[in-house]
Amino acid sequence: MALSLLRPVARSSCRAAAAVKVSVVAQTRQNSSFTKVEGAPLETPEDWTDFQLERAQYKTLLETFGEYGSTQTRDNTFQPHHTLHRPVAPSDITMSALLASGAHFGHSQKRMNPNFVPYAYGVRAGITIIDLDHTLPLLRRAAQVVRGVAARGGSVVFVGTRTDLRSAVHLAAERMGKQGYHVGERWLPGTLTNKVHMFGPEVARETQVVPDLAVFLNPIPNIHAIRECALEHVPTIGIVDSNVDPRIVMYPIPANDESTRTAELVAGLLSVAGREGVAIYEEEQARAAAAASKRSRPREPLA
């Protein structure tokens, strides 16, 4: 009986305390810096002079004590979107970058391909760990291949048919300009082996349909495309996971093929290498054109 009488009193006291708390918070927000306080406008030349002096003093203070603080900003520190929009050069790639992107995670130990054993570091909690000591030099070798193909005027196609890989292959092809192409949707069977039927006889005869190099970010769903490249003698580069036979591509890169950040890192690095090769090719073309114009220039007769 006493407990039943005390319950309404307790409820009313809790409601009163909650109401007092809400009113105190509202009054505090009204009297504090939550309210927007606009500064006085600059009406006279003296006000403008004082404003400029305050800005100059603040700038001098920052320049004086800036060297004693942190130099890290949003521009010079790593951000998750940098692998897509600000890829690193092949000479700047590090093992820590591969580790941060999750390139070392493989599949289950039971699904490991026997031919992948040389690239496996070990097993952790039933998951195969990829040895990045092999991944790093093979990635740089693939970058050298892309640079060499682009430096000789060859075309490179980036293939990534997953939804999260479309932006990566699109940007990679854009960095290489006219020599870069990408496939973000489904690879149509017969694109290379049946090019006359796919593109028409005139296009197949007058245009180079077969690329000089193909880069696969997800090789297993595009195994038919890899077979077509093999039949057309097109060298291939691919990200191979622990459940994939590394021999399906000519230049394997052992890494996690299901990680979006890893695929963006690899595609961005290879596209930067291809852009360097395109610059070398354009420089050689300009030099050859200048030499040809110099040879074709008529010589002036001797006096």
C-alpha cells in the first residue's frame, strides 16, 4: 500500500526535474556562444585599418610559432580516397600502403590453390595471409610493363566488372589519355576472337581492336576474357588471390582481389606508370617530327 502511494509522487518529481533540466539547458544555450553573434560592420577607415592590423598580427603569430607545431594537414596526410583520386607513383609505393589497403588478406585455407603456395606467408585464424614481400616487386614489375607498352605507343585496357571497380578503371583509363581504355560492365564474349562480327569488317580492318596489354582487377569473373587475350597473344596483368592459379595471367600480382582499396591502389599505380610511358612516347614523337622537319627544310645555296 505504501509503495503504491509513493509511485505517483516519484513520477511527478521526475517529470518536474526533467522540465527544470530542459529549461536550464535552453537558457544556457541562449546565453552562451551557441547563438550567432555578428560583429560590428566596418564603417570608418579607422575600423578598416584596425581590422587589417589584427589580421597581420595573427598571420605573424602563425608564421612565428608554426614551425613548433604539427605540419600535418588534410593535403599532406593519407585519406581513404587518395588511392582513387591521388594514386602514388611506382617508385613511391611501400609495403605499409599495401598493408593499409588490406592486400594481405587471402581466402580460407581450405580454398587455397596449390600453385599459390609460393606467395603465401602463412595462415592466421584459418585465413591465408599473402606475403607482401612478393607482392611489392611483382607490382613494380607490372608497372614497368605498362610503362614500356605505353612508351612504344601501345594501348592498355583496364578490366574491372564489379560495381565498386568501375570508377577505378574509368579514372585509370583517363590518366592514359588516348592509349587507355576500360571495361566496367560485362565483357562480351568474342570481343577479341570474333571482332569482325562484333565491330564490323570495316572497323576490324581499319581500327586496332585488339589491345597491346590487358589489366584485370577481378580475373575469375573474366576468365573468358583472359582466354581471348591468350588466343590473340595479348599479355595480361591481374590481381590473383589465394584461391586463384597465378598462371592464368602472364604478370600476376598476388593480393586481395575482393578489396576495393587494393584494386584502386593497383589500378592507380599502373595508370600513373602508363601516363609516364605516354609522356615518353609523345616526347619521342615530337623529337622525331622536329628532326623530320629539319631534314625536309631546303638548304640555302652557298654564296
